[in-house]
Amino acid sequence: MDAFSAVLQGLPMTLLLTVSAFVIGIVGAVPLAVGLSSPNAVLRLVCRLFVDLVRGVPIIVWLFLLKFGIQIGTFKFNPVGAAIVGLGVVSIAYLAEIYRGGLESVPRGQNEAADALGLARSTTFYRVLVPQAFRIVSPSIATYLTGLLKDSSIASTIIVAEMVFQSQSFARQHPTVEGILPYVLVGILYIVLSLPVAYLSRSLDARMRKAVYA
């Protein structure tokens, strides 16, 4: 097997980890962001502590805790499950903070106008605030996705066969100059995978600025 084939073997797993964790984060961050913006001080504090705790601990520690430290009865995470859940929980914390910033960036006048029209709070939130906040944070979400793609490489530490793990395996089997090649290839693949997301991020940012200053 050549180096390129070895790296490509890990590509589906890298994409699985990234997409799964991103979906978990996108969905799970919504209630957490609402809690962070809640007028209820206790709820706001609990959500803030969760976000700060998750973001304050390195991702690799969460992966090791999930893989080797958590066992409920006969249930125990396999490496892939631990990686998806760990990266997903971290994504929830980071995206919740992004959402919160977006919600707080919506002009207060929008909320006041909705109140003047007699709209229910839930209608105001989902029909007025969320669409505007989403447009504001879209570039940040796309940027985070790029970072998450690279962070998926940490899963190699708990024996998940993604691209970096496959590169390491190939390098151990070929302890010569050729062993460096898979690391170069995996770096190139990360760049290739990141370019469309980076382009999307810049496009969304430019579109948002155009809408603001139009």
C-alpha cells in the first residue's frame, strides 16, 4: 500500500467525525444559547459554568475520559463513539457562545418592535431574532467548522482510524524518509477540505457586510 492510499483510508472516518460532531453542536447549542441569554440568573449561571468547563478542558482530555473513564453498567464507549460525543459536546459549548453573541448583536429595537406588534415571545425569538442572528454568525460557524475538521485529528489518540492515525501507522511501517510522506499528504488533504469551507465563510461574511451597509 502506498502513502496516499493509506491516508485516503482514513478520510471517510475524518469526515464522519467532523460532520457528526458538527450536527450535534449545531442542534445542541440552541437551548444552551437560549440559557446563556436567559433573564433567569440561575439558568444563565448553570449554562455559563457548563460552557466554561467544556471549553476550559482540552479536547484530548474529554476523549480520554469518555473512552477510558466512563462505564455505565455494561455500556462503554467505543473509540468512534467517544470521539463523536466528545467533539460534539465541545462543539455545543463553542457554538452556543457563537449563537449567544449573534443574539446579543441583534438591535434591541427589533425586540421592542415585536412587543409593540403584540407578538408572543416564542414568535419573536424564532421568527424575528433567530433569523437575524443566524445571518450574523454564519461566517463564525463556517470558521468553526474548519477548526473542527482539524480537531478531528485528536481522535487518533484513542485509536480512531482517521487520516492522522493512518498516517502514523504507515510511518511506523516505513521508518525511512518515505514515512514522512503521509504526514505531508494528510496536511494537503486538510487544506483541500478546508478551502471550500473557508470560501463559504468569506462569502457569507461579505454578503452580511453588504446587507448591513446597503
